[in-house]
Amino acid sequence: LKRYYDSEIGTYEILKSLSTFKPLEITEDNIDNGIAKAESEQGFKITDEQRKVVLNSLNDNVCFIVGFAGTGKSTISRAILNIYADANYSIACFAFSAKAAQRIIEATGFRASTIHKLLGSNPNGKFDYDRFNPLDKDVILVDEGSMINAYIFYFFHNKTTSVRKLYESSILDEQAAYISIASAVGSVYVNIVR
């Protein structure tokens, strides 16, 4: 249990540190272009409430988007990712499982992988990316964060230099620990669409 406690505290400290960085610079044109592209790709306009979440999330380096199925998490994520892509920031998307990574691709149009592939897992149990060779991405989308246990979550955070992290999950009960952490260091948006 100490290992998991240390992992949770370590994750909190890393996310807290990320929250002190200056948010990435985004122009009004990036916002308009990113939202317009997301709406065109998905074939419908985002709601006023979803637009508010998108705009507010741009002001935080750590953002958790949490809600049940059908509440607009993927719609919001697609818009946010398109805004950062329009501003030419590097983006990585990942999930714990290959099936969830495929779902990111379908829902957002962005490339995605498993956490192990993103970090360059190799047969001897090591990763290509570590604190001495960190993953250098500006924006990272983590889908279904509740599927990632505290130890792996901490391991991931200890390997990145990312200035911005975005989390999406549809399982509220399993996200309690992450919501608590996020509330202390960033923004949490729950049940986006009512």
C-alpha cells in the first residue's frame, strides 16, 4: 500500500508543479478555427456549455473532464485538441488499452496509442522515455484515466515534461482520487451536458 500512497503523492506533486507553468499561448483565431473544425468533423455545433468548458480549459495546465456517457466529453476533447493543433502545438493521446486508444482516434480524429507504446516499452521491461529522456509533448490527452492505476499514472507523469495535460473519463466513482487531485491543481468539469 505504501507504493500506491507514494505514487498518489508523487502524481499530486507533479500535477501541482504543472499547474504553476504559464498556460500555452492561444489566439482567438486558434479558438475559432479549432472549434469550427471540430464542429465540421462531427457534423454538429457544440453547445454553449461545452464552449464555456473548452474556453475555460485553455486557462489551466491540468484539466479533468469527467462525466457519464453522452455528456459531451469527446466533443469537448476534439475541440480542445483542434485548437492546440491549429496553434501548432505537439499533441499525444493515449489510453491504457488498445481498444480505448482506438476510441480516441474515432472520437477526436487524432492519433492515439496505449500508454506503454507512447512511452516506448521494450521487451526488457524498460521504457525509451524516462526522467533523463522525457517525452516532449505540449498537450497530452489521457482517455479513461480511471483505468490507469496510481503506480502507472505516476510512472507516466514522472516521464513527461508536458506543460499541459487533459484527462477524460466517463466513470465518476472510479475517478474520485483523480478528481481530488485535479481539484487541488487544476480544473474539473463534471457532467458537461445535462
